[in-house]
Amino acid sequence: MMGTLSFLLLGLMLSVYVLLDGYDLGVGAVSLIVARGDRERQAVQSSIGPFWNGNEVWLIAAGGVLFALFPQAYASAFSGFYLPFMVVLWALMFRGISFELRNHFESDLWRGFWDVAFSLSSIALALLFGVAFGNLLRGFPLDAQGYFQGTFALLLNPYAVLVGVLAVAALAQHGALYVAMRLSGPPADRAAALQGRLWWLVLVVYAAVTAATFAVRPAAEFGALPLLFVLPLAALAGLILTRVCTRRGSPGRAFAASSVFVAGTLASGAATIYPYLLPGYPAGGGGLSIFDSVPSPAAVGTALGVAVVGLIAVALYTTYVARKLAHPIVVGEEPAARPEGA
Amino acid sequence: MEAVIADRIQFAFTVMFHYIFPIGTMGMAPFVAWFTVKAARTGDERYARAARFWGKIFTINFAAGVVTGIPMEFQFGTNWAPFSARTGAVIGQPLAMEGVYAFFLESVFLGVFLYGRRYVSPGLHAASAVLVWLGSWLSGFFIVVTDAWMQHPVGYAIGADGRIELTSLTAVLFSPFAVWQYAHVMTGALVAGSFLMAGVGAYYLLSRRHEDEGRIFLRAGVIAGFIFSAMTIFPTGDRNGAEVTRFQPVKLAAMEGLFTSEIGAPLAIIGMPDTQRQRLIDPIVVPDALSFLAYGTFKANVHGLTAYRRELWPPVELTYYAYHVMVGLGTIFVVLMALGALLLWRGVLLRSRWLLWLLMLTMPFPYVANEAGWMVSEIGRQPWIVYGLVKTAAAASVNVAAGETIFTTIGFAGMYFALGVLFLNLVLREIALGPEAA
């Protein structure tokens, strides 16, 4: 019971992370294409400026909550995947630096460099998170404590890379919709056009990933748990709705539908690996589950209670702030992405 | 190289570099909040400029702090996996609470503070500055709680499989060790913030630029600096020391360079520890003073290092020097700030160029004192990672080789060098541009 609640809380926090940081990663991924010239790029970046750091905290906080609820899984995953985690860490650091430094100097060379760095690190993070998600679905060769027994190269297997491509495409679409929703003028038009093309890419890759998932996970699992059909169907419905809404010219609703697609896909994945935190490979081969070496139920209950109360407050004030700052952005009128600075 | 040595070098290096930035954010946050609130209430444009100016410097610090802070959370899992697995039920709690209760508050309302001036009411804008301050101080609280538990574990039980189980979260959060350590750490950060204010103010007054704001900075810095530098010694330093005396007597002996137990132990002001011959070289001591400081009577018996097995000694030289650097600097800070406060009260501070020079030149030293304080705390804790419970040697990941950690340490060194250069460049540039540009 405690284990399942913990699994749900972590799944929820990571999903919120992917939805929120997902759009600003996506904005980063498409920013070089949808925004030309300094003023447009500044406008695009200022659309995520007040939010991206808070969005990223969902990942950091999820790491802390994982530490408290599943210390062994935290220890096994972080030390077992040492190099991959370091690569993610570096991409996170590099992205943060690029965003913060960009507007400190009025120089085309300086800003151009950080724009490219920001975009590339955003794409890299989306790809890395997708590859990690793919590997979670596929499972890992693990020892009894859940320590990874394979190599870095093994993690770059075709299935995981395919999921990585899906993540880049889906989050780029998510980000393009965000730009179309928040901005007006040429960047919004380009974002809408780009999203129209990305949608087909997402559809094709999503179909390919779904087919490939049947190959890496035994089909028997799907019959056992009806949720495993409902959640991907919800995701698919979200994807189709995204198209319907953009056709009707309402990027805000399309963004919401895209959120349903992303969340549905993540939930499908979480339902597939449950009750494992680190599933073994080949699938069905055990792994580190929510029942393995967990703290006492009392400690888990305390951690869950403390986290849930805090997160409710976070959800409330984050929503309040997001509404206050969700004004439409017009290119050229928006001051620097660091209005107090630069 | 043993893996644990590489892990320790990496942690020490990355955390000491990281801590430069929280000193700045925790020390500056109350000043930024004060200027913002004052500007919102009075409409005084000088305070609004002061708030924007320090807000920019705060933000550069914050960004560098976030970027260098993420590796710290990672390293618990990557390089200290057995430690994390064994103690995660306890220390995972404050670390999770830091994310949920502090990081969100700080990040979300910094967004409002930086981007919202044109879109939210002045009241909400000022409130966001206060909430950023609260977030940064809560973050410090949860980190100090985690460290204080490693210094003096409470509220736990040892489970059947050797894992450490949490029995009382409130005991962990509000243990006297944690509370006094937190008070000491925060007053230390406030001293750094005060010296930044006073130093930049002095710089503007000496160079006869931005003198309106310079006076505001100097005044705020000197008043706060006098109060908080005195508080680093008493009560916070004194009480923190009492906790160390009570629970970590070996650390106390290493801090003071006391090798042999003595009734009426002397306090070494200076002197160089010689661990081979177990004595201080060329010491200048105050007789009986250590006994008095530790136990309140001049003839108390203070245990020296030789009263303990050698393998329980922390690295004596580093602990000793770090402690003496901290205390020596702390004393100088009190003297300087007391002089500043006196001259401010007499109304002659602005004309006392010699003191303005001293205040400006002292600006970096509170950083040194803060870092040295943490060195005393953490190096002095060795050979334990959790005092009396878990040895550091048994806490390092067995599945991460020294070579892997050295590889990433080299990477961190390069990245942090570049980051440090950029950071200094940006902050000095803001100071050169001045509050008028803000």
C-alpha cells in the first residue's frame, strides 16, 4: 500500500516535471527555428523566463522524494548509471548557464553562442530523458541490489533511442504549441507551421514505439492489466485532439491536448513497469521493486504526508503565479528576458 | 587511488565551490527584501534602485548556486550509494523537504520578482522578494539539518538489516545541534552579506559615484554587520561549540590543537600543530582559557587528542587551521564593524576614508571564514560520515571506480573555472555599472 502510494507520488511528480519542463525544453529545441534575430529570440525566451527554473525544481524535488521513499533505488540507480547521470547533469548545468548568461552582454556573438548552446542542450536533455524512459520500459541487467551490470553502450539500444526520438519530437511539438499560445507575430506563425509538420513525425514515431514495445515487453502483460490499453488510448486521443485544436486555430487547447498526450504516454510507461522501480532485463526477469529494502511504513507515511502537503501548496501558488504572468508577449515590446538585469 | 579518496576530493571541491553562491544568496536575500519592501512602502526611488541593483547580483548568485547545487544532490546517489541506501530513510526526509518546501518557493517567486514588476501589484512584487528570502533560508535550514544529523544523529533506530530507520522527524529537524548550527551558519552568511553591502557602499563613496545609494548600502551593511558579526561569536558560535564539546570531543581537541589532556587547558591563539611529536610548534597561548570556554570553569579537564585512539582522529592540521582562520577572521570582523558602527553613530563614518578602505578590502574575507567554518565541521567529523555510526570509508560506492570520479572531477574543475571567471566578471561589471543603470 505504502509502496504503491509512493510509486504514484513519484510518477505524478515526474509527469508534472515532463509536462512543465517539457514545454520549456521544447521551446529551447525549436527556438532557433521559430525565432530569427535577437528581438524574436528574446521574446521567445522571456515566455519561459519566469517559469523554467521552477519547472526544473519538479525534477530536483522528485530526486529528493525518491531518496526519502526508496533510498536503495536512489543509491542503485545513481551509482549504477554513473556516466549517464553525469551526462544528464552536465546538460542540465549547461542549459541553465546558457539561459542565465545570454542577456548579460549586448553582443551578437555572445548571444548567438548561448542561443545555440541553449537549444542544443534542450534537445540533448529531451533525448536523454527519452532514452532513459525507453530503457526503463525495456529493463536493465541488474544484480540482486538493483545495481546495473551493463555498459553505457547497452543503454543506447535501438528501442531506447527510438523512444528518445519520440521524446524530442513530442516535446518539440509541446514547445512549439507553447510559443504559438504565448506569442503573436512571426515566431508564433512559424511555431504553428512547425508544429503542423512535427505532429506527423510524432504520430509515426509513436506508432513505431508502440509496435516496438510489444516486442520488448511480453504481450501477456497487456492482457493482465486493462489500464495498459486505456492509458495509451488516452494518449492517442490527446494526440488526435492536438491536431483537431490546431486546425480550429486554438493553440491553447492544442497545448492542453498535447499535455494529455505526454501525460498519457508517461502513465502508460509507469503502468507497464509497476511495481518495479528498476525492472530487470529481459522483461519479467525481476528487478528492484517498490517492496525491496524500503524504509519502515511509519517513515514512508511521514515522508508521503510531508511531501503531499507541501506539493499542494506548491501547486496552488505556482498556478496563481502562472496566471499572473501569463500575459501575451509581443515581439519587441517585451523587455530583455532579464528585465531587471542586462 | 582508493575510490573513497577520489569521492571525497570531488565532494569537497564541488561543495566548497557551490557554497560560495549560497553564502551570497542567503546573505543578500534579507537586504534585497528590505530594500524592495521599503521602496514599495515609501516610493523612494533610491531604495527601488538599490533593490534592483542587489536583485541583479542576487540573481547571478542564484543561477550559479542552482547550477552548482544539482551535482551535490546527484553525488549522494552516485558516489555515496551505500551511505544513501543505509541512511536515506532519515536524511532523505530533509533533502526531500528542501525540494518541496524551499526550492519551489525560491524559484517561483524569483520569477515573479524578476519578471513581474510590470505585471503584478507592488505589494505582490515586494512579497515575492520576501518569499525568495524565506525560500533561500529554508533551503539552508534543510541542508544544515541533514548535516547536523550526520554530526550528531538523533531520532533514529537501527533496523534488523543494519539500515537506519527514522523514528522521529521532529527530533531530526529540531535537534539542538541542528538549531545552533543553523543559527551559526545563517549569521555567518549575514556577515558576508553585510560586508558586501558595506564594501560596495564604501567603494562608491571612495570613488565618489552613486553616493546616494552608497550611503544606503554602507549604513545597512555596518548596522547589520555589527549585530551579526557579534552574533557569530555569541551566542551562536559559543553554543555551537558547546554542542561540539559535548558530542564530538575529538573534534574539539583537533580544532584547538590540544594533544594532551589538561586540567586548566590553554587556548592556542596561534601555533603550528606537529602531529609526529604531538605538540604545537611556537604557540602563543592563553592559560586555562580553553577549559573556561569549553566547560565554563578555568580548572576543567579537557581531553586532548592522545586520550583517543589514533584512528579516531580527524586530519588535525586542516581542522586546526580552518578553525583558527574562522575564529581569527570572525574577531577581526567584530572589531571592524564595531568601529564602523561607532563612527556611524558619531556621524563621521562617511569622512573616515581609512575605515571605508578597510571595509572595502575586507569584502572577500567573510567568504573565507564561512568556508573555513564548514571545513572545521566536515573535516573534523572524520573518520565518520555519520558520527559514531557509519565510517566514511564504508560509505563510498563500490561500483564507481576512482578513475570514473577523477574523470568527472577534471570536468568539474574545467567547468567551474570557466563559471568562476564568468561569475566574477558579471558581478564586477554590475558593480561597475552601478545602481543608476539598474
